Amino acid sequence: MDRTRLNYILFFVLSLLIIITYTYFFAPKTTKKPPEQRAKETISREVESPSKTLEEREPLSEEVSLLSKGELITIKTPLYWGAIDTLGGRISEWKLLKYRETPDENSPPVNLIENSPPVFNTKLKLDGVEVPNPIPFNFEGEKEIEVKDGKAKIVLFWKSTEGVEVRRIYEIDSSSYLIKHTFEIRNPTENPLKETLFIESYGKIQHNGRGKNNKDFIAMVSDSIERIDKIPQEPLLLKGTINWFGFSDKYFTYTFLPEIGGETQLYFRGSTREGFAKAEFGYQPDVIPPQGILFLKSNLYLGPLDYEILHSIGRGLEKMINYGWVGPLARPVLWLLKLLDGVFNNYGIAIIAITIIIRLAFLPLTLKSMASMKEMQAKMQELKPKIDAIKEKYKDDKAKQNAEIMKLYTSHGINPLSTLGGCLPLLVQLPIFIALYDVLLYSIELRHSSFLWIKDLSAPEDLFDIPGIGIPFRILPLAMGASWYISQKMTPTTAPGTDNMQMKIMEFMPLIFTVMFWGLPSGLILYWTVSNILSIIQQLYVNRRFMALKGGSKDVNSDRKRRKNSV
């Protein structure tokens, strides 16, 4: 292999690392266009054209339903404080008492429905019966309900002039974020009654970039996850088995889980409230026999995007957490982090511990790679006078120069491709690095977890802004860059075909990545910094071992000369 081809390979490997890192962590994420409808698909996602069906699904008066209120029933459990509006039986506020807006102890609890229209309104259509929207439910009992331990039931009711009775029942469990919900229709007449029920919910849609606190609409339709991060210009219709749907930010969600099989439909469009979208789920139409009762059961989840909690609920609800293509790897990483946090009672120490564990797992490969590069360096030092002589002899014939140098390498058992082994440990660790990145970014367990001077490991350091330029000053990225630079200077870089330009580019890599990583989560940079420090320790070990095998001082002097010549 000639020198030019080797240069291309080295350039390709380095470029690949930079492209993968930039694309995954920094490049803007493009929104997928709705897939084209196919004849045999069980899921269809299409723009709904104006029709009678569309007009029937429109709310009677959205402005009234958004602004008017009935009486408020407040609920308090150890997990949350919420308010239910008797007008529509909607949820108008929901505060999670175990989670605060910021790491500050005086920060208020997270309010899932703050500055938002009420959610989970019920719109009912009965043939021959006029049903207002929202339904003005009544409630008998205390308006302030506290459930410290155990369960409680809240029953809202409404009766039409024809005697049709509608009930909306919430079942509260003090130990769970999941609420059982039943919609009940009683037909006391002597005639069958055709009904259609819709569940309406509102949420803010806001896309700030990957890893930011985006606000999305998420639905699971026939086992396929649909994420919408932009308000569509035209109405959107999702058809299939609607397992659940809800609005979510990075850490919290309010979600509706209907207990129904078969194909249903979910309608999604923009709202009259700027920045908000409206989702409307339609149950399959049914007929209530004379003197009959219809029960439509569902569940509501208003709480954190905690993987264990969501997984325990089932129905694939844990897929709301967006771990991306490294999901299968992210889950064991999260499990190990939580296990280590249980041991050390601090996620910062847990990150350091998991870094050591990962490095130990790759230790044989890393040491072998380091030893190979060190041996290659020694051979190159021995051959340097002969290489210089060839360069001088064939300085006007680059092709002949490269051919003679390759002959020299071959005669001394030097394989130019073996130098690429130095990139192998980094390439192998890259999926784990990405998995840890997503775990630190999207796992609520690390939200507001502190370590030393760092208030939140899931976010960049927040110390102070540099006067005059407004750029935040951060210690960890600087420590990462410095440790990377030291590790790089200790690592053998003299390789067949490596010219001064390539060496200069590699010397700038710590600076480039320091700038790129400046805004990444502190926990991730802590992992990378500790990993660099371990690389320094490993390189010191390899250098000492190599010196002992080669006679010590001679190698030390040659190594010092190499570093001096590389500057």
C-alpha cells in the first residue's frame, strides 16, 4: 500500500469520527414527512380533506371550551396536586410534587398543564339528544380531596332532558401516576341510542433542537411510534389501533390510554391558541340498547418519563423516551448507572465508576493497540535515517520515493494498516458513548442530580458568563480538552505515511472537540474527561512496560526526541 492511499485511509477514519459526532449531537434533526399510504398498511397517516366527516369532528365552539370554567375539584396525593374542571370533566392543572422546575430548593413543582388549555375534554354525540360541549358535569362532595394512602373515586354526572345520564369517573391511587378513567352512558329510554365519543386534548408544540426541552406530540399507532414536533399546516389523521397518545417534553408527559382494540382514528391539527395543537381521539361508534349501559374505559398517565414506571404500565409506553437507535444499549447503561448510584448515592460518582468499568471491559484491546503503536514508533525511529535517505535520493520522484519506502517497511515487517488500530478502541466505544449521551440527556433519573460544583449533570455547567462576550465559563470542557491534549501528546503518532499536516490536524482535535462539546451535558463531559485521564494512566503503563522490555533509557531518549521533533 502506497503512502497516498494510507493518507486517504487515515483522513477517512478521522473524518468519519467527526462526521458521526457532529451529525448525532449537533446537526439539526429533519422532520420526517408523513409516509405515503399503502394499500395493505395497518397504519395510515394522511392529510384529511374537507368533508362531512371532518366537519362533524370540529368542536362546536373551541374558544368557549378553552376559556370557560366550571367548579374546580382539587386532588392532592404524595405524588401530585391536580385540579379537575367540572365543565367537561377536564384537567386544568397538574403539579408533580417530587419534581421541581429548577435545581433550586425553593423552585416550584413542575406543572404539566401550566398556561395551557384544559386537557382530556369529552365530546359526546347522541342521536336525538342534545349534548353540550363541554358537558356541564355536576359533582356532589368535598371540592378538596386529599388521598394520603389508598384510593379514591371522583364521580361527575350529567343528565339530559330525555333522562340520558352520563357519568365520568376518575379513580385515584395515591401511589401511582396512573389514573383509571371510565365514561359511562345510561339509556333509560325504550329506544336504542347511537353514540360517538371523542377525547380532546391540547398541548404545546415546540422544537428547539436535539437534546433541548422540546415539546412534542407522541402516539403509538399499531405498534408504531409517531412523533410530531411541528404543528401541521393541514389537518392530520392517524388511523390504526391507537394504543396511546399524549403531549410530552423531555422529561414529563400527559397521555391518554384507551382500553379498546381494533382500528380507531386520531385527529391532529393546530389550535386557535397560538403554539398549541389539538389531538382528538374517536372511539368506535356504538349503539346502547334500551335500558342499557355503555362503559368506555381508559387510563390517564400524568407524570415523569421514568423508564421503570412506564415499562410497568405496559403497552409500550416506555417508548415515549427517545433513546434513538442506541435504545437497546441505552437501557442496560441506564440500569448500570442506577445500580451504581444505589451504591454511591451520587450519579457523578456513578458516572466515574461506569467509565472505569467500560475502560476495563476494553482494556485488553486498548493495551494491545497502545503496545502495537509503541512498537511501531520504535521501529520507525530505527528506520528514520534510511527513510530520510530515500526521501533525499528520490526527492524529485514521489512515486519512486513511496515505492522504496514501502519496500523498506515490508523488509522490516512494518504493516502501515496496523497504525489504524489506534482508532479502533475509540470506534468501538462510540456506540456506548452515544448511548450514555442519550441516557444523560433523556433519563429523568439524572435530572437535577448534582456533583461537586455541578448542579445538574443532565445539563451544561452554569457557573457564570465571561464578561464582555457573554459566553458561559465552564470548567469540565476545559478539563476534557486539556486531558485529551496530554493523552494525545503521550500517544505515539509517528506512523508510516503520516506527514506534518496530518499531525497538526490531530493536535487541533482536542481544541475542536472542546468547542463542540461546550454545550453538552456535564455528565457526558465528566465521562469523557475521566476516560482521558484513564488513557493517560494506560499510556504511562505501556510506556514503562515497553521501556523495561527494550532496556529503559534508550527508549526514553528516543521518545523525548520524537516529541521535540513533532512540535
